[in-house]
Amino acid sequence: MNQLSSLIQPESVFFLHEAKSDVEILSFVADQLFEKSIVKDTFKEALLQREKKFPTGLPTQGVGVAIPHAEAQFVNQDHVTIAILPQPIPFQMMGMPENHVDVSIVFLLALTKSESHLEILKELMQIIQNQKILSALLQSKQADEVLEIIQSFVLSEGD
């Protein structure tokens, strides 16, 4: 469960107080990743198109989560970005796009190998299924706090 925490950097944690839509959130994060050369200039469009076709909102109990991503061909460097949304934003539900999920935490994946997705998703699912961890992430105020919560969860899972 260590791969995930190694892909999240403090500068990759965003607290988006002004976000108004899923497209705005995904566009902002994609732009940030492009500025750091983590993704290619085609990443944002691929991400938005993929989210339209294959929505990623997960109807978890308590804190809603989304796990958007684009294909590996649009990525230069493995990276996971976390966006904390103080006001939930509706995302289309995975598998049921006619329904919406009020999302408060977005884990955006940028991975260079398609086979990496499965391993990272497994690790993320352990976090997503833990409402205590999701609540702690949602209440955090700083990037270091978010990383600490994830790192301590990762360490406790290894015990």
C-alpha cells in the first residue's frame, strides 16, 4: 500500500473553495499538472472526454469521492492529485451516469502505465472504504495534513 503515497506530493493537494462544477475542478487540476509537465497538453481534453463517457463518481457512505483519469498515452510522469471540496460538487455516478454523487474528495490519477491503474485503484479503494479517513481528509486544512493522514493509514495497513 505504499505506491499510492509515493505518488502524492504536497503541491498536488488542492483545497478548491470556489469550485462550481466537475468540469471546472478537472480543468483546474489538469492545468496544474500540465504546468509541471506531469501530463501532455492533450491530457485535459482526454480527461474531460473520458469523464463524460465513463463517469467516476462513487456513491460512498458519508463523503462522496470521484477517481477521474485519462489514458496513459497522455501522461508524462506518474502522479496522484487530491482535490478537497468544502462544498460537495455533483459528479455523474460510475456505472449509472443518469444519477449524481455529491463529491467532496477527488483523487485524480495520472499514470504512465495502464497496468498501474489497477494497483493504485486497489490502494485507493482501501482509503475510500474507510469513512474515518475520508472525514479526516475532508476536515484537513493543509496539504501536509492530507499527506500525513494518508501516510499514517498506509503504515497502519501494513501492520
